[in-house]
Amino acid sequence: MALSLAKAPDLARRRVERTLDETGLLCVTLLEGLRRTWDLRQWWGEFIEQCWFLARVTSVPVMLIAVPLGATISLQVGDIARQLGAQSGTGALLVAAMIQQVAPLAAALLVSGVGGSAITSDMGARNIRDELAAMEVMGINPIHRLVTPRLWAASTVSVLLCSVVILAGVLGGYYFNVIQQGVSSGAFFDGATTLLQFSDLVITLFKAWIFGFIAAAVACYMGMNCDYGPVGVGRAVNRAVVVTSIVVFAANYVITMIYQVLFPPRF
């Protein structure tokens, strides 16, 4: 027992060092993937293919999530607003919540959970078949050839999905708040113009763009450094989803805090 307690600090130190090493390698993978962005001829075809794949596998799930999510927010906020006598403000709160927080997070988590899992599996399969090593032997940088198009594809699709989440969520909230609860259409949309600024939409799309880069970078890194065998690929997929969720929520907090300092909310 005493021996186990004596080894605990060393074990914790090694875990911290390993985490810092992996964080550094992840940042290197991201930056190296962005370094050859200008060479469009090398990755344009793969970029189009990845955009189509990510849009195809995430478009339906994102709408299935956004509509009931917007309806749930509308019902909960509408019930509280009705008790306070401010039911007409439900639409403004719903639209503000969807645009400022819900949409970029939902888009990022879907890109990570659906598209990122596929990216990790693909890169992991290439790794255990030694395709990445073969590309290096032929003088081809696998990060430039494989990671770069996936970074830009995930960021592009994440921005598009963010717009879909906003539209679907607002439509879901409109149905339950206007049709079901009897609020007028004008009151539903009128308050949103007083709470929101154009910069809110810009920062939302910017967050979705950044979150797409994060999701693709983590997925590619985990796949390219997975253990050999099907079990290693499965563990890499699980780690990629978990790590992406943690990093995305942390980045969302930092970006939101900086934005609210620079552009205080309007009431």
C-alpha cells in the first residue's frame, strides 16, 4: 500500500508529461496541415470529396437534432416567460440562444461524432496498413496530402451546418411558440433584432469554422497515431470524440469570453 502511494506522484507526472506531449504533437499536426494550404492542386479533389461525404452524413442528423432542440428551448422558455407575463420575448431568447451558443456547438459535435469518427477510422486503417509510411517512403507528406483537405472540409461543412442548425432550430421554436402557444409571429421575431447584433452571427460562424478545424485535427491525429489492430482503431475513435468535445467546449468558453469583453451584449 505504501509502495503504491509512493509511486502515485511519478504516475501522475508521467501522465501529465504524456498529455503535454500529445497536445504539442496535435498542434504540430494542425499547423503542418495548414502550412501547405496554398498548394490547392494537391488537395482540391480530396477536399471536394470530403466535403460531400461530411455533408451527406451530417445534414440529416443535424436537422433531426436542431428541430426538437429549438422546440424544447421554446417550450421551456415560453413556460417561464408566460408566468412572468413576457411570453412575447420567447422568440428573442430562442433566436439569441440558437445563434450565440447552440448552433456552433451542435455543428461541431456532429462533425466530430459522425464525420470525425469516419476520419479517424480511415486514417487509422491507413496507419495499420502502413500506407502512411509508404507515402513517406515515396516522398509524399501524408499530412499535406490527407490532413490538409480534411481540415478545410470539416471547417467548411461546420459553417454550413451551423446555418442549418439555426434555421431548423428557429423553425422548431416558431412552430411550438407561435402555433402551439399562440404568440404572434411579429412578437416572435421582433425581439430578436433588439438582442442580436450582426457581430453575433459573424462570431458564431467563426466559432463553427474553428471548431471544424479542431474536430478534423484531433480525428486525423488520433487515427495517424493509433495502436495497430482493430482494437487500436476503435480506441482512437473513442478518444477522438472525447478529446474533441473537451477542446471544443473549452475553446467556446474562451472565444465567448473574449467576444463579450470586446462587444458587450445589448439589452
